[in-house]
Amino acid sequence: MTTSGANVPAAKFDSQALDDRPIRTPMRDAFRHLRRNPVAIAGAIILLFLLLIALLAPVLAPYDPTIQALTDRNQPPSAEHLLGLDALGRDLLSRVMYGARISLFIGFFTVGGALIIGTVVGAVAGFVGGRTDNVLMRIMDIMLAFPSLLLAIGVVAILGRGLMNALYAIAFVSIPVYARIARASILSVRELDYVEASRAIGATPFRILFRVVLPNSLTPLIVQATLGIGTAILEAAALSFIGLGAQAPQPEWGLMLAQHRNLVFTSPHTVFYPGLAIMLTVLGFNLLGDGLRDALDPRLRV
């Protein structure tokens, strides 16, 4: 029989073990969910593979992508040329490898420029409000009223043909997307308690916007940028296909499709492999973007 005065051993806590545990942060939790997402991992593997090919193209490519062998035009895949030769006798494997450099540059350049400009425009519109917000957003609405590819064609027609002008055009037509997302995110953050606390201690509006509000509004922009890279690559390929983007002899995948579109039945390998490269690149960015969206939004985590 036990008595009420019996000594009960107290639970022991290892305070040192508690102190050594990693501190949980939103970004750490998001990264952990991202690593457990098979869709995001698949997208990351595809993009890592393409990035390695782009970086190591001078080492991996078996031939110079511009050397022609006119006597062996449209040769099908063989042991000597794994993907065959194109209409000018150039090695397709080498051209597809070098094309990865151009396509990845297109994606990062256009999305990077549009993201920076669009974020600044949307942040200023959402934070300042009033007439500034109305003027900036109406300009963005006018730009969104045009189909993006049609507007890009118009910009290239003004600037002139060429890959760089096509990149400027794609970046320009993508600005409203990021501006609207940034504005919506800023509007949901600017009235929160920690923003009011920054105002109370006398922080300047510039500091509040770029040091407090904007860093806490980047999640949807990061996701949209990841998804937008695939779209930018497709738009650049479309401009090259109609002759307004990359120019011969650049090994750009869209241009390769345009040059061999009449050979789709007689020499299908000349269009199949560039098209497959475009598909894999866009798929990789879309899978990674979906994974980032699920990882960075707590409401979508499973």
C-alpha cells in the first residue's frame, strides 16, 4: 500500500539536448517539405541534368555545332552521330547540347529582368496606394490586354530581329504578371502588426517597404518565377520559329524546329530531339515550381 508522502522520481530533462536541436524556421520547414516531394525532386533532377549539359557542352559535345558535312545531310542516328545529322550535315547531339546553354540563359535572363522590374512596380503601387497605384496598375492592365506572344512580336518588330531583342520583348511582356502578384502580396502584408510596429518606432517608408514588407511578400513571386522560366523558353522558341528570335547558325531549339519543319515526315529526328529538349526543360521547371508552391504555402502542405 502506497502513501501520499511517497517520493515520486521527478522527470529528467536534458536541457543541453534541447539547446542543440535545430531551430525551426519557415524556410527550413519549406525545404524539408520540398525534399520529401517526389514531384519537386523529379523536376530538380531534370534541371540539374540540363544545367550540367549546358555547362559542360564544350567538353561533352562530340563535334563543333556549326561544322557542316553536306554530303551526309539528314543522316539518321548512328554509332558515329548518336542523334543523327541535320539538313546541313551538322551533328544534332552537339547542337542540342549547345542549345541548352541558350535556352537556360533565355529563361533566367527574361524572368530575372521581369521579376525585378515587376516587383518594384507592384511593391510601390501596393504600398503607396492612391493615384500612384491607379496609374501603375492601369498601365499593367493595358499591357495584359494584349496576348503576350502578339505583344512580344510587336516589340521585336520595333527593336529588330535577334535573340537579345527577343529576350527584351519577352521580359517586357512578363512585367505585368509579377507586378500584379507583388501588389497583391504587399496589400496583404502592409497592415500587419510588425509593419505597424516599424512605423511606430519611426522607420522611413522606404525602409519599411524594402526591409520589412517586401521580404515577407516574396513567396508567390518565387513560385511564379520558377513557373515563368518554362513559359519564357517556350515564347523564345516561338519567336525563333517565326524568324524573329535567334538567327542562324545559332543552335537554338526553336530555330532548329523552324529550319527542319518540312522534314518532319522524311527525317523526323531533325525535329524530334530539339522538341524533346524543349519539352523536358519546360517540364522540369513546371515540376519544380509546383513543388515550391506546395512547400512554401503552409495551406498546401500534406
